[in-house]
Amino acid sequence: MTETSSFHKDIEDLQSETKRINGKPYTTGRKPSKFNDTVTDELCTRLCEGESLKSICMDEHMPTQGTVMRWIGESESFAQRYARARSMQAELMANEIIEIADDGTNDWMEKHNDKGEAVGWRVNGEAVQRSKLRLEARKWAAAKLLPKKYGERVEVEHSGEVASVGETDTRQLARAVLQVFSENGNDEPDQDDEESEA
């Protein structure tokens, strides 16, 4: 075997190997770039089930995230389906918040003395902090995906009057400004001066 053919064989071997990223197979094969209803249906279903767009797009038969964004911009019907899928994903996250909060599994650890005998229980701080992180991540994501429903509510309180400025109000404002000028020692313009300039 020549050096060149050996090199090509090595390249082919590398290209055929399946890599694993986050436990999922990943190859350098071609990903779909043309709009495809079958692919978009699966994508939206998996979003509804709580999977992230990034993890979906890591599958070989799914498009890249950039392609999905392009499809959203090009197809109004897909953009609507994608938005509905994201709304459903936010609802799923809100439901998961309750489940995570109610799940006390691993919150307590058995405490042992020097002899290895169980002497009581102690809080498993790592598990509790991890649960808090999971709660906060879901709250944040749900608030971003459905801000009207799960976002921070900002109340604006207004006291006072709101007045529209009409022609009469404008004249009153002009008189008030002139009065302030005269009280501060500034001369108000004479009517004769204004007429002669005009």
C-alpha cells in the first residue's frame, strides 16, 4: 500500500467512526438543509417533550440550529408550529417545577459514626442545591418562552393627572414661561418688537 492510499484509508476510517457527544451518536455526515415536513414534525414533537433544540440538532438526521432558524424565517406556517411547540415546552417546564419541588429523593443522607453505625440523618446539600438549580433554570426558560404567563409581573403605579396639550393649554404654557422669565429678571419680548420683526 502506498503512502497516499494509506493516508486516504486513514481519512475514510476517521470519517466512518461514530463520535459520541453527550451520549448521542454524532457523525460528520450531511444534515438536511431543505425544508422537510417529516423532519419539522419530529423537531416540534421533541421540543414539546422538553428536549432542547441543541440536543435535537445533534442527531445526524436532524438539521443544524442555523438551518432551523432559517426555516423559521422562510416559512410562516413552520414559524407558528415552532412557536406553539416552544409554548408547550414552557408548560412542560412549569409542570416539572412542581415535580422537582415535591421530590425529596436524596435530600437526606444517613449519618454514620466512626464505627460505621447509622446515627441519624443529615441534609444532602449537593442534592438540594442541584434541585434549586433545576428549578431556577426551568423558571427562567418558561419566563422567556411564555413571558405573559410566566414572566415577572411589573406593576406600574401612576398617581397624578394626565392632561392633553391643546391650543388653549399651549397658550397657558407660553404665558407661564413668560412669567418665569420676567420673575427671574429676564425681559419678556414686547408685542411691538415681535410685530416689527414680522
